[in-house]
Amino acid sequence: MCGIVGYVGPGAPSDRPLEVVLEGLRRLEYRGYDSAGVAVVTPEGLVSAKKAGKLTNLVSELDARRIPPGTSAIGHTRWATHGGPTDANAHPHLSGGGKIALIHNGIIENFHALKRELTEAGVTFLSETDTEVVAHLLAGAYDEHGDLTAAMRATVARLEGAFTLLAVHADQPGTVVGARRNSPLVIGLGDGENFLGSDVSAFIASTREAMEMGQDQVVTITADEIVVTDVDGNPVEPKRFTVDWDANAAVKGGFSSFMEKEIHDQPQAVADTLLGRAAEDGKLALDEMRIPESVLRSVDKIVVIACGTAAYAGHVAKYAIEHWCRIPTEVELAHEFRYRDPVVDERTLVVAISQSGETMDTIMAVRHAREQGAKVLAIVNTHGSTIPRESDAVLYTHAGPEVAVASTKAFLAQITACYLLGLYLAQLRGNKFPDEIREDLAQLRAMPEKVQRMVDAGEQVREVARSMKDVPTVLFLGRHVGYPVAMEGALKLKELAYIHAEGFAAGELKHGPIALVEEGQPVFVIVPSPRGRDVLHGKVISNIQEIRARGARTLVIAEDGDDGVEPFADVVFRVPQTPTLLAPLVTVVPLQIFAAELARAKGLDVDQPRNLAKSVTVE
């Protein structure tokens, strides 16, 4: 879950290596903010600095020390796994008499055995981390091979687990060597300089040209050369790609937080995800469909695998796909999927949803599904990441970088992509006529404007949130597609405001949860449209009456023109009239705004909630 950046610059030593690395760490701090550190290779040797806490602590440390000009540098922001967030456990870790510096993202699963071996050989450890074990192994391998790249290959061959590694050596001042297994690493291509990063945000201020790193590969960058091999030293030709957003997309753009910016980005994220999906003949086309049409026509079950917010997008997908395609669809938490011996085979389509494409639980579930013969389609936001590379097909969301840890625009983009997948399958399998597909697409294309209306109407929600900053608990109710929206609303409040929140299927109310309702208890209720599913609308109105009779304060999200809710609502948040299946794109927005504003009213950091990291790259 850590942020990693590496840089090699041209010619004589300069301040640019340190400047590039610090800029990259600022953009990557959302990936980890327990500590930060850098190492710079200078004519005076390798110089390192690291501090616990946020990046500002490291910057203050560097301001107090004059780091000499250098030719290469590596930097790291940490989200603690092995060992607490202390100065000693911060990266980089040094070895080889202070000549080698190493940074690491991931977990080394066999570090206990390796540490025992090194301890018996007389190595003294200065930290609690598994990373320091790798640093000492690398130093020993360098003594044997005399070359950092060869040493890295030898070291990687001994490691088990998930890792991205970057290293520099004082005796090879113009070189950074990296390696990856089950953890992200991408290469940035510059003009007389080159970059490495845990994602492209690390170097987007300098270049938009990048290359993918594959599984179990080692990369060596110098100012004018990039060499990628497998762990045996065989050359590999990485795939190049161009990042389709610029550095301005990764800054706050005048908003008080990244989350606020990303909530305002949502209309564009939905619109961009819809762009270019229809071919000239009007048929839908996905990004990288490598599954034969005959296989998709034979699918008799779909399993969506995801975690957290992405799983709630999957629940929305279930309603849409089953309604449009008549294919039984299950939604599984990725971290549970492979451990329960799931029933999947060659007629199962597994849909993996992940913003980063590096969610370790989902990666492992993807691999398990493919081992069982299932085809896997990935819905991800990040090009060059692991999940799309290891899947049979890819549908990219085009939300741009999402920096705030708690997801907003990625959620709407994922839902949009799920709708596209449902319509694509319905088209392919003949469940819908072409004119029906065109009508559904037209309704989808109308959604960005409706989402914009919700974003623009946010002040009413903010006022209510500020008035509720001291409430200890909030409940959320929904039916049909409103149920995953209720769960997502509760998750956002837990993530951002650190208060108890639960999302329930409204029909479950009388089966237990109504016991939680007492005088003054705030309850959000997502009311379905009265136009399409009258029976559900009436049942939810009955639910509102039931909780209101027991003293609840009812905060109702209802369509424009739905006057039936007025007698039973303390507050009504209006959403535009929308087809039932598409309603989550608008009904979730006030819940996002509410959670962010309530957290802000409590004085909390909405971009970096405690104990959380943006991309969960350990299982």
C-alpha cells in the first residue's frame, strides 16, 4: 500500500533527483502516510533521510539538512505492515556498509526464515520490518555478483510473497533497479531521464509516456536506457502506453480537499467512461475484449468479485445484469471467494472490480477463478495494473486519478462500466433489441447532467451534516438498487467520520434492525421511484412510517415530484427523475457529500482517514 518513486537524471549531479522524488511522493502520499523517506546517490556517497508521520515531517528534516546534489534517488511513503510507524521502520533501509538503500511495498512472507539465517550469519537488524531483511540479502548478493541488477535478480529468487522493490548503490550512481511480484510498478520514459513509480502519479509532472512492468520482472533504469528482464535474466519487451490525463488532474484544483474535488469530478467521470463505447454500426464495444463471443454466449453464471466500495458497485451490477441479460449473478467479497471452494467453471464469467487494479484480495481471487477455468473480465481505472493484465478482458473506467482514500468518483465510474457490461452482454446474447440498447444508452448519456445537478445542490446536504456533527450513529435503508447505495452511504460515514453507521435492506427492518431505532435516531432512506416499481415505493413509505413512529429522524432521498414522502420525512433531498436501475448514480451523491461534510465539521482529514490506505496491496 506504499508509495514508491525512483529517478535517474542526466549528466552532472544536481538537485533534480531529490526534487523529482519529493514531487512524486507528494502525489503518492495517499498510498501511505505513516512515514516517508528518501535516498540520494551523490558524489559523496549515498545520503538518506526518513521520518515517521506525514511527508511534511520528512521535508522539515531535509530543510534542516543540506542534501548534496545527486544523479539518482528513490523515495517512499509507508503504510505500516511489519513494524509500527517509527523513524527506524521507515524506508529506505540501508545495508552494505551504507552503500545500498532499498524501499519496498508489500509483504515478504518468508522473512522469518530469512531473518534467522541472516542473524545466524552475524547481521544486526535496526528495525522490525521485513524490508530490512531484503536489504541485507541484496547487499550479500551484491558482494557476490558485483552488479546491482544481478544482485536484485538473485535476491528476488529467494523471496516469497508480494513486493515491489527499488534499490540504489553508491558504486552505481546513475542506476536504479526495481523488481515486482504481485505489487504495482510502472516505468516513466523521460528525455535524458527515466522514472519508476508505484503508479503513474509518481512521475506525471514530468512525463506521460510509460511502460508496464509484468509479474516477476526486474528493471534497470539509467538516464538513457531501460532494461527489463525476467528473474532469470532473459530480456523482456514491456508494453508502452500514454497516460491520458495530466498533472493538473492530480491536484486539488481550488477545492479544499481531494474528496471535494473528486465529488465534483463525477459528472465528467461518468461521461468519460461512456465515451467511445458505440461502434459505427451502433453496437457496443468494450476496451480489450479477448473472450470469444461464443464463450460469452455460453455463460450460465456471473460472479462479481470486489472489496469495499467496489463490491457495492457489483451489487448494482447484479440487479442490472440479471434484469437485462437473465443471467444468474452473484456478488462475492474477493477475500472470501477463493477460501470457500466456489463453484466456477468454463461457463462462468468472473467480473473483477478494482479502482487501482492492484487490490491484492481481488488479484488472488482472479487467479483462483482462472485456475478453475472461468473467464475473467476486469473493470479497473488504472492502465498497466495487475488485474487487467491477468484478466481475459478489460473494461476501463475513465475517472482519472482518485487521490482521496475513500472512493467517490471511481464508484460512479464502476457502476457506469457495469451498466455497459450488462448492455453489451444483452446485445451479444440477444436479450435486448437494438433499439432498446440505443434507448438505454441514451438514458445513460443523460446521467452526467443529472449527477451534476446533485453536485450543484449539495449545500442543503452540507447544512444538515453540519447540524449533525455530534450524532453517535446513523442508519441507512434502501430497497432494490437502493440497498447497495445504503451500504455505500454507511461505509462512507464510517470511513470519514469514524462513527457507527449501518446500511440495511429496508425489508429487513422488522427482522431485527428496528430495535436500534429510538427517539432522535437519524435514518437515511433511499426511496425508489414511484413511476417504475410502485409496489417497492409503497413498501418503503411504510418503512419510513414504521421508524418515524418510533422517534426516528427521517432523512429521505426521493425523486422530484414524489409528494408521497412529504408527510413522513423530516428532511427531503431531491434527485432527478431517473430510470430505476440507473438511480444509484444520483442517489449516492448526497450521501457522499453528507459524509465528507460531517467529517469536516468534526475537524477530520477527509482525504486520509485514519488506519486506511488507498490501494490495499496486501492480502
